[in-house]
Amino acid sequence: MTTTLGRPKFDFSKFPEGGLLAVIVVLGLLLAIFGGSVQLPKFQIGPDGKRERAMVTNAAGQQVPAFETVNKFFNARTLVQIAKDTSFFAIMAVGMTIVIITGGIDLSVGAIYALASVSGALILSPYGPSGGGTATVLGVVTTIGVGALLGFLNGAMITAFNVHPFIITLGTMAIYRGIAFVQTNGQSIGGFPDGFRAFVRWEWLPDLSMVPLVVMLLVTIAGGIFLAQTAIGRKVYAVGGNEVASRYSGIRVGWVKILAYTLTGLAAGIAAVLSLGYYGAGSSGDGQGYELNVIAAAVVGGASLIGGKGTALGALLGAVILQMISNGLVILNIPQNYSQIVIGLVVIAAVLLDQFNAVMAKRRLLVRTSAIKKEVASAAESAASSTK
Amino acid sequence: MAFLSVEHISKTFPGVKALDDVSVEFEKGTIHALMGENGAGKSTLGKIIAGVYTPDKGVIKLDGQEVKPTDPRIAQELGLAIVHQELAFCPNMTVAENLMLGSMPAKAGFVNWNKLRDRAKSLLLEIGSDIDPDTPLAQLTTGQEQMVQIASCVGTNAKMIIFDEPTSSLSTRESEHLFELMERLKERGVTMAYVSHRMDEIFRICDTITVLRDGKFVATEAIASTNRGRVIRQMVGHEVLTERPKYLDLQPGEEILRVENLTSTGKFQNVSFNVHRGEIVGMAGLVGAGRSETATAIFGLDRNAKGDIYIKGKKMSIGNVNEAMRRQIGFLPEDRKRAGLVLGMSISDNVSLPHIDHFSPLGFVDRKREMIEIEKLTKRLRVKAPSLDSITAGLSGGNQQKVALAKWLARTCDLLIVDEPTRGVDVGAKAEIYHLLDEVACQGVAILMISSELPEVMNLSRRILVLREGFLTGEVVRENFSQEALLHLMA
């Protein structure tokens, strides 16, 4: 008798993002409960179809602006605000996760974001506010293209020189930002086509800016499909899990790595497009220090710096958690200065939790394996005794 | 009275009982074999004596006195040392520095380099080794590293040394050297425990044998009063048959692989041979003779190789793995943990790795088809694991090896190169792998098998190629197989 190898069934313990979702729910509840409420100006759509302040008549018979009392955290405006703030980091964290899965790291994402943004700005700016669709397309393609190209250069150098990605991207972090500075003389470049800005800033309801949110979700879905469903995605995990074994399995390790860095650059380019449209300007100082937030989001999201582990959804949720904490401190009236300390602690706590989880998973596996071993041994024994 | 005795030792690791109420007595100045399948608990027992692990229950008595070697340092002070595979040294430091790591001769905090070198040299001489103490450890062969470990044990005045599978990556010559050294240590009254899978060695050098199974004590017997069949029965409960492979009764087919004057500087020179469909060709030689290197070059992983490789009569370019795989070559590498498997990935992901593009029309993995094919394969190979989703790191050596082999059986291949297919695998899995290779050969695959175990190559091969120091020194056909003939060509 042999133990049959069943095909895998769905098992909740194999859904690693479950823990992150739980953390988000708990954080949300805490913020909703302890954040208290706030009075916000009330708006309404006037008879002319425009948005205007709602008025009420007070005791003295005067018309005064109306206010509404809402939960400080749990209201549409705050939630969308958090989502928008998250989107820049989350988009880059999805790319970063791919690189981290290969066992690498990209310290230059912030600089790629800046140089891509400046390059796009230099294309868009000459068209001015009256620029049309061609200008917009050209600007968007340039921004994303420059991001991807810079990522490709990272990957190509890492592969060709066989130098640790930490070193290469530490170098390109300075180089890329330096080029952005030289290009712009440190000036902020603005004055983009109105159509472009209006598109990125499009609001579904007043103050509910949805485009960054939607782009973030699309990037996460694309990243998730890439990693989990495609052959190249599988190779990404294999390269990070064991580079030598991957080579012995015929995987072109160098190209997989180059692709990973290119995709991270591409993600930084997409984030740069959103920032250009949303804030209306690009400068060489954009995204200063973003690399650390992005790496933190990926790590909180379950990516292992040793390689071989991580998911796109995890990256998104990791970014959401960090942003919720950062915004949450404001909601709780804790001085913003503390946010760095808290975020640092969260990163360490997340990694510790992950390690604990890995130990538990190993324990579960050992229990199952030893059960099988016993079964096999007893089968062997009974076979032996029957032949005697 | 025994020199060292362990009494009623139990040790549990998360989820698995590694040792369950085990008692063994080690007599002074003897070599005592610890045998058992993978996971039987023999290594765990060795590590408990050497203070690497602390037992949950039970006592250890040294000369009748209870001792508690709770960490390797305390064990060392008690004279209990271990020589094992995983290096306990710093690879970037020299041999001398490593040997003196615990007791650097120093004055006012500064190392006395001359004294350090002299002491290291005299230690190495004591065990009859001519290793230069100034060599960085990373430059030594595995065998030399082991010599350094032994020198270190002697240096700390070890009275008992545990050898944990010391020969599994040694060449025959290095093993011989090790055995001589063990004999000398024995004469000096050192007690030794010898953990190994290799029956030949145990029956040659050991005095006593203790068999463990599934963490439980089975028997302790004098070597003189037992035999292999009995030991194997004690280990697995059934006897492993070494029957004649069936493929030998079939006619080999056309030539699949022809290698002409294959050379890679510093590794092997002018190697020429061929392998036909439906036969197993063995490749014997000492470690460093260039066997694995030749195999690696045929599989396209050596860009510096020169010469000609023909697959089914058509020339293949050198140094291109992907072409080798397109030409239906499969390669089971020597070191499954380093090169054979991605240990952090599941069984199914590992098996499909070389063929992932094949399973992915349009770039998207067809999970369903992948699973169906892999399930068929793992059933045929009798891989024992909770599910196809199990991470390979948690499997036993034998099951890991089956998964590594399955990678190349997932699709038809014309040539299968297997490098040490049964290394570190328990007896039961070994027999299964032999059957499998035979079966695959019967199906018309050409197999090139590298192995350091002569009985293994001699039993399975139709012809044996022998390499020595990078040169092909001979080819022996089955009628002429004998240990003497092969050893003569090897050394």
C-alpha cells in the first residue's frame, strides 16, 4: 500500500494574505472607534447642477453653512484619501515584490520615479495647459517608458557584471536622481495639458478621486496574474528559491532577473504618471526616500528578502497597512513625527510574525509527514511478516 | 563498563519524535556504527552526544558519571566531538586560524601568527595530513576539510568522536585515508561512533553496530555476529533485492549520445564515448576525476568545453542548456539540495519547472493539466508526501531524490544523465530508484549513470566508463566487471 498524493485542496492556511486582511480590519475598527467624529462642511448639488455649500437656517433666522458629523476615519472622503496616498507606494511595491522574489532588491525605485516623472514633465510642459490628446499620450508613454528603461538598465547591469543588486541600485539611485537634477536644474516642471490633469484627478463624487485607486487595483491584479498564473512568474519564484537549480532546469536566469527589474521600473513609471497628473508638476526631488517605504510595504506584505516568496496582493495590503498607520496617527491626533518610529516597528513585527507563521507551517507539515512515515513503516512491516 | 552510555534518551522535534527511549553503550576504543534509514534518529543521537541537541529525557554517562553536554563547547570540554558534513568552520579563514579558533595564541590581544601556524601544523602532522596550514579553508576539497575537522577534534583531546556520514562526499581514496586514520585513533584509545548508509564501510571498519528504526532502538550486535541481510531487515523490515536489471535482456537501440574529444581545461581531457538507446552506461572514477564535470558539459552547463557532442547523430552546440533540453537530455545533478531542487517550492512546482513552458500554452500555466501529469508521475515513483503542494524541503532524502528524478521523467527524454542517483537515500528508496532506472532503460531511454558506489554501477550498467584525473582510462563490458579491474583503472 502506498500513500496517494492527493491533488491540493484549498486550505485557508495557504492564503497568506488572510493575516494581512485581518490586520487591516482590526486597524480600521480601532481607528473608527478611537478616532472619534469630526464636523465636515456639508455640500449639495445646487439647482444649476453645481456643487455648493448646503445652508441651514439657525435659531436667529439667519442662513448659515451646514455641517455634518462623520466618523473621523470611517467616511468615504478619508478612505479614498488613504487609498490615493497608498496607490503610489502600492504600485511600486508590486514591482518591488517581483524583484524581491528573485532574491534581489531595488534601491533606485524612488530615483526612477523622479527621473521618469521629470522626463514626462519635460515632454508635457511645452504643450502647456491647452495641449491635447497627442501631448498626453506622448507624455504618458515617455514617463512609463523611461521607468521601464531605467529598470532594464538596472537588471542588465546586475546580470552582466554579476554584482549584488544592492550595490548596482545603490549606484543607480544616485545616478538617476542626478540625471533628473541636471535635466531640470533642480526646478519643478509644471504646466501640463488640462485634459491630462483632469483625467487623473477625475472624481466620481466630490472629493472622491478614483483614478489612482483604480490604477493601483489594476496593477495589483496584473502583477498577481503575472506571478501566479504565468510560466515566467513561476520562473521568478524558482530563480529566487534556488538560482543554481533554476539554471539546471534550463531557466534563463539572467533574463528573468532583467525582466523583474524592468517591471519594477515600469511600475515606478506608472506611479510617476499618476503623480504628474495629480500634483501637476515633476521635480528631481520627487519620491525622495520612497524606496524604503516601498520595500517596507513589500516586506510587510510577506515578501522574503531571501527570495522565493511574496505576492502582489500582499504588496498592496502591506502598502495599505503602512498608509493606514501613517494616516491613523493623524486621525488619533498623535504627532506625525512619531509615524516613522511606528512604521519601523511595524516592519519588524511583520517579519517576526511571518517567521512565527513559517515555524507553525513547518510543524504542521512535520505532523503530516510523520503520520505518513508511520503508515509506510507499518505497511512495510506487515508486508515483511506476510512473506515470512 | 562502557566508556559512554546513553540511557533512555528521547528527543522530540516539532511534530516528530526523533528518538524514543533509546539506550546504547559505546565501549572504549571501538568503532560503533549507528545505522538506520533516513529519519531513523542516528544523526540526532550523534548530535545529542556532541551537545548539538539536548535530549528531552534520558541521561548520558561518561565513565559511569552522568554528564550533561548541553552545548558543543561543554561537550568539547568533556572530550566529545563530532565531524560532520555541514562545515562548522569559517571558509574565508586559513586552516590554521580555523584550527585554533577556540584558543588563538595571543599576547595582549594580538595574535601570535608564528605560534598559531606551528601549532596547527603539528596537529595536522599528528593525523598524518600534509595540508598547508596557510591555505584558506574554502580552497580545500571536502575530504581535506574533514581532515581539518578531525585535526581539530584531536587538538581538543577528544576521547570520543562522532562521524556523521563522513564519506558521503569523499572519493574512494579519501575514504581510505579516513579509515586508516580511524584505525590509528582507535589504537590511541579513542572511541568512535560512525553514522553512515554504506554497508561496505561499516562491515569493514566497525566493531559493533546499533540499528535504529523510526527513532526506536532495534538492536546492538557485534559486527562478527551479524550480516548485511540481517542489518537491512532490521532497518526496513524487508530485504532489498539486488536483482539483475531487466533491460539487459533487450537489445540496445541506436546510438543516442556520441561524445568526441570533449575537453574542458582543468576538468577533463579528450573524453570520447557513446550511449545507446535502452542501455545504462556507468561512469566510475574518484571524486575529482571529471565525471560530474563531463556530465555537466554534456548538459550544456560548461561554456568552456570544447569538442563534439552528437545527439542522434546530429551535432549539438556546446554550453547551451536550452538546446540540450530541446534535444531531450535530462540531468539529475549530484547535489539535489544545491542544484536539483528549489527546496522552498512544492513538489509539483519542482517537477514541472523544466517543462513549465510546455505546460503553459500562451504563457499561462495550465494548472489542471500540470497537476494531472505530475500526479501520474509521482504515483509511479511512489513519492510519499502529504500532497503535491508539500514543500520539498520537508521531505526525506529519498523522496526529494524521487522528485528531482521526476523532473526529467515528466516528458519523454532520449538521454537521462544521473549523477549519484542514490546519494544520501535510504535502502528502501535506493531499491526503488534502481527499479525505476531499469524500467526507464527498458522503455528505450539511454542512461548515463555516474556513481561512486561500485556495487551500484556494477549491478546496473551494461558497460562502465572509467575516468581518472580527467582522462577516460577505460571501458569495461559487463562480462569483465570486477572490483579489481575497475579499481585498477580508477587509481
